[in-house]
Amino acid sequence: MSEQDAPSIDTAKPHSARMYDYYLGGKTHYEADVQAAEAVVTKLPEIVTAARANRDFMIRVTRTLAAEYGVRQFLDIGSGIPTEPNLHQVAQSVAPEARVVYTDNDPIVLQYA
């Protein structure tokens, strides 16, 4: 994709990927994302715990699939903003030959591609 084809990123509007990054303690979010995320936290205080549990689940499942079941190819649909450890890091810590395809449609996520 060329720069002129790349979609613009409106940092004045919150985005779920950047809000999720905020819940995980990441750095790729803007004031609009923080405000929206905090509004969700007031209504659903367990959202931060749920986001971290989701991340921990990905790590456990990836390790198990690679170590115990011999899975060597992974597809991460809606991968979001990179957060360490990334899926490929987890898989390759068990099986260095493991391969991962990341997919997403969020312009800010695509900047990390």
C-alpha cells in the first residue's frame, strides 16, 4: 500500500484497538481513547482484568498448541496493536520454525505491519 492509499488515522475519535492497548497498559493510544476507555471502566470495572485475561489466554493456548500438539502455523485475525509477547514470540519460544500471519483492518495496526 502506498502512502497516498493509506487510510488516515483520526486520533480525535476513540478506536477499540487503541482502547484495548490502554487496558493492557500499552502506549499506542490517544486522549480520545483514554477518555472512552475510562468511560467503559466506570460502567464495567472488570474490563481491564478481562483484557489481561484474554492476553494471558492467548499465551497459554499458543504455548500448548505448539508444545503439546505440534502446531506450527498460526493465524491471528484482528491482531490489534502489537503487545509483547506477541503471538509469534510465544510460538517461536517453543518451536522456532513456527510461522504466524497477522491480519487486521485498523489503519494504526497496519502501520506496524
